[in-house]
Amino acid sequence: MFNAKLSDPKLFVSAVSTIGELIDEGIFNLNKDGISFIAADRAMVSVVDFKISSNAFDEYNIDSEQRIGLNVTNLLSVLKRVGADDKMSLNLQDSKIEIKLEGKSKRRFIIPLLDISQNEIPPINQLEFPAKVEVKPHILESGIDDADIISDAVLFETSNDRFVMRAEGDVSKAELELERGNESLLNLEASGEVKSRYPIDYLKKMVKAAKIADSATIRFGQDYPMKLEFRAGDKASISFTLAPRVSED
């Protein structure tokens, strides 16, 4: 048995929308602490790790841990029908999940569960990051949007006292810099200079999670994977691990 209710589903809808940018199907884990989801994209370039706490829901009831396979694209098609004032309820029924929306009308959707196995996940828990930067989410969005008009990759660079995002084309350049003490730079931890380049097409999809977040934390290393985490207080988090775009400078 599992059922849950949300009077304000925006957080859940936005998170699943971001997952759907990279993943088309996967396994959602339901337990007493909340709902979690982890999957790698088909190209094995990125890993998405999402958690929403049971305390984010108005009601949350479960009698035993459940693992349910869902087509994320189909789930998102339903969630896009959520109106601004709608309340949402989720109810697990045998081999399907029922989603009810209640606002100006009452609507009901049924999505079948998929019999799928958990795909291999790269060993992201073994990664160690020498640089950690925490910024206001809109700053990260701005840096990626700036870089997107110049190149298909953006260089992240940090030292003891500053964080830089830089993109370079044949004759053009874009740069965003935050020095320690800037109110948009919430935290900076780095031992010396660290830099690595990442593909913008993936970052543009990931940064859509900024709309649910209070902060964005970037962990990376020299020509090394990045972990990008967005947190909505103690209610939810969504993180992405992204392979670097390695090239010679």
C-alpha cells in the first residue's frame, strides 16, 4: 500500500520535469522516508539522483518498501496537466499508479508500471572532489546561458578566492566571475587552482532544476566529473553527475 497527497505539487512536478530531460524510464524507490530515483542516461554521460522527503507531502502512507518502474515520459505527460491551483494525490494499485488532480474539476489518470531492471549506475559514490562551490541558482543559470551563445562547452575554474565560468569561441568569449565575499557566492572550498570543461547541452537541461532550489552546489576536479546539486531545503534534492569534456588548452 502506498498513497500520498500534495496540496502544492509544483516541487514534485518541476523535479520530474528535469529528470525527464535526461531519462525516459527508470525505477522509483518508495519507503517511509520518501521517494528516490537514480538512473544514468542512455549515453552514460550523466547520472540523475533525486530524493523527495515524506515531509514534503501533506499526507504520506506506506506499509512496506516498494520499487516501481515507470516511463518518465508518460508520467511527465500527466504531470504537465497539473493546474496552478490543483491538489494531487498518488495511489499505488497493483500494476499501476493512479494520479488524481483536484481543482476546478476532478481528474484521474492511470499509468501502468513497467517490469524493468535497474540499469548499471557508474560508481559515483567513489568520486572525490577537490573543489566545492555553492552559488545562488540564478547565477549558475546566467553563466550557462551566457556560455551557450559562445560555445558548446563551458570551463569551470576555481582558486582559493574566486570562481569562474568561461566559454570561448573562435573570436568570442564569455566569462562570469565571482570573488570571495560576493553575496552570490555562498561558499567556496578549493585547494589551489582547479578547472574542468563540461558540455553545455547537458548543463542546460540540468540547470532547469534551479527553479525548485534555494542553492546550487558544484563539485568538480581537474578534468574530472562534476556533481551538481540543487536543494529545496529539507524537502527535496536533485543532483547530477556529469562527465567532463576533456580537451587540450
